[in-house]
Amino acid sequence: MIHLAPFYDQLEAVQLGDAHFDAQGRVVLGGDIDRKTICLRPMRKGLPEISAERIGEQIRVHLYGHGGSGWTLLWGSVNKAMALFEERARAHKLNDQVSVTVIGAGCMGKAVALSLYQAGYRNLRVVAEKDDGIASLNSTGYLAMVSMATENKSEKKEAEQLAIETLKGYQKVDKGTHSIINEGVHLIDVYSGLGKEGEEGPLETYTGIEPFAEAGLLPKPEQGVVKFSTGVNYPMQKFRTYFMDTAVIMAAFDRELRTRNIPVVRGTIGSLDDIKTDVVFNCSGLGAAKLNHDDRVYPNMGLLLELAHQPLNKLDYIIYTRYQPPGAPKRASPVDKADIYFMPRRGGLLGATFIDHNDGSDNALNEALFTRILRENKQFFGYSL
Ligand SMILES: Cc1cc2nc3c(=O)[nH]c(=O)nc-3n(C[C@H](O)[C@H](O)[C@H](O)COP(=O)(O)OP(=O)(O)OC[C@H]3O[C@@H](n4cnc5c(N)ncnc54)[C@H](O)[C@@H]3O)c2cc1C
């Protein structure tokens, strides 16, 4: 599957010369490190839940559980939820005067609210416990099928279909022809390793871009050499995918919601039965574990070190690779989980862990993982420890 067009890319290294550890080995804030962020991916065993049901006179549409690929599955998932809703609405002869509550102000909830408006529904409101510090805003916005919990080939295939439809949506955003938003998306190079198991340095990694490249929707990967400005160089594989600036897109959603007078109300829904509108869209992410009594939903923790003072105009690339640090005890990381994960989001960030069934409350573990992230990134980018 590898297209043999060698490249030799000279890249600016992420600046980590002014990033330090304290006497206990913890990452110190200041210098190149701006913030330590702990966030949770709304995982769901199997596929995300996208379904519609009728409870009494009410139609409920569920749209949650997208794990680490919610932005990658966004448009495909929203379109599917809308199609299920329209089918029910036709069957029950609903008109566009019906009242609709959308629970959740993440990318799913906001995109659904705007899609409903576009379909003619005007009696809409979004209710959310939080619209800051949520997965959709912390997400790094890399278009790739990673960190999902599909359990068999047919589920994987179904998820890929949603992702491919979503990619087509972002292509429209990029061209300025999308019907909802037209900003915050661009193509970007993604580098991952070529090393074999047991070797040192960047190792072969499933980047999650492969399904798009195989479908001919994104370029096939190339093998070549990356040389960083610090002098280190590695044989690497280069992919190309879309990078979604999630903060910019969420701000665009907010602006479009305001322009259309769709209220976003702060509130916590205790039970779906408490909502009296004709229609409910349940886009509550992890909240669905309780709201829809869904025991397949669980958190997966992602830690991010947000950076400061980076020459971001020269850092327009992604590193997504497993990594065996030189001289370190050999360890087995899953093929599809990156150890070195640099994304040029906001001021630039390093991450990310993928820890299942972890709600982020174990501070000692978090600190140990932040230390590992910084230590390994310093080694990878060619800084002394
Ligand atoms: C560190 C990290 C990196 C990621 N990187 C990527 C990436 O590169 N690419 C990618 O595609 N995806 C990525 N993701 C995944 C992506 O961010 C999520 O899948 C996506 O944001 C989920 O969106 P959502 O709208 O379903 O949920 P959320 O953004 O979690 O929103 C849920 C909303 O529901 C509300 N809510 C919950 N319960 C209730 C209740 N009872 N009452 C009222 N409101 C409620 C919440 O307050 C919130 O507003 C990443 C996630 C993390 C954490």
C-alpha cells in the first residue's frame, strides 16, 4: 500500500528547550509549557449510538459515544441521525412546528441544531450542562479513525462509511461550499514511524488515515526522511489528512446558532423523561451513560500538554507515532495508539494518552503520564533531558 516517492523534509522542531521537571520529576508550568489539560473521550463499546425511538408521543434521537473520533465522524453521524428523525417525522406526520430539545453543546449537539434549522425546524433549543472544557473543544481535530471501540469488521466498516461521508463534508468546508460552516479546516502532513517492533525510535503505527487513503480520498502514504531543526532525523512515513481547528469551528457554530436565534441554555437534564418537547436529540456524550442507561459508554482519558512560545507558522504538521525511546526498557504500545502526538492546535500541544475507563481523577497517575509525555517528546525532538 506504500507509494514509493521518497521525500526529504526539513522541519522546525517543536521548541522544548525551556521545558523542565521539578525535583519530584513533575512537569513544571512556565517556559514552553503553558497548561496541563485532562480530558475525557466519550467512548462506547461497539459503534456510536445513532438511533431513533418513539416513547409515548415523543420522538427521541440518540447521537453519542464517538470516542476519539467524534470530529472524524461528525457529518456522517449527523446526517444519519437527521435521516432517522425525518423518517420518524414522516411516519408520525410531524410538521416543522414541533418543539425540539437538543441535549449537549458539543460538536454533535451544535451541528444537529443547525441541521434541524436548515431542515425548516424553528422551535429549537440546545440545553447543556457545560459548553467549555468539553471533549469537542479539547479535541485536537485530526481527521483519522483512532480511539474507537468497534468490536468486529462490520462495525469498523460502518464507522468508516460515516468517516468517509464526514471527509466529504470537510472537503466542502475547505472549498467554502458547505451549507453550515466554511472555516477552520485545512490539509496537513502527518508523520509516523517506520521502525519495526523491538527497534528504537519512531515505530510503525496505524494512523487511522489508512481507510481514506485506501478509498482514494486522501493521498497514499510515502516513505522518506524527516530532519528536524535540532539535527535529529528519522525515516518516516508521510500521510496527508484534514486538520480541524476545533476552537474555530465551535466558535463558528456558536455564531451561526446566534444568527438563527437558536438558544443555548445552561442546564443539567436529570432524565430524558423530564423533557416535554415533541422531539429530543440526545447528544450528551458521556452523559448518555446515565441519561440513556447505556452501560456501553465509558470515559477514555486524554492528557494534553499545551505549549507556549512556539513558532506555529513553521509547525504546520502533525506527528502521530509510536516511539521506543533510546536506552529505555522495551515496551509494547498498541499499534494504533501514538506515544508522540504533536498537533499545531492553539499554541501547539503534545499528548495524548488513551487510557480506557479512567475518569481523570488519579492525580498521581496524571502527573506520571505528563512526565512521560514531556520526557519522550524531548528525546524524540532531539533535546537533552
Ligand atoms: C484529548 C482528546 C483528543 C481528541 N482528538 C480527536 C481528534 O483528533 N479527532 C477526532 O475526530 N476526535 C477527537 N477527539 C474526540 C472528539 O472530541 C469527541 O468524540 C467529540 O467531541 C464528541 O462530541 P460530542 O458532542 O458527542 O460530546 P461532548 O463534546 O462531550 O459534548 C457533550 C455535551 O453534552 C452535555 N451533557 C452531558 N450530559 C448532560 C446532561 N445530563 N444534561 C445536559 N447536558 C449534558 C455536556 O455538558 C456537553 O455539552 C478527541 C477527544 C479528546 C478528549
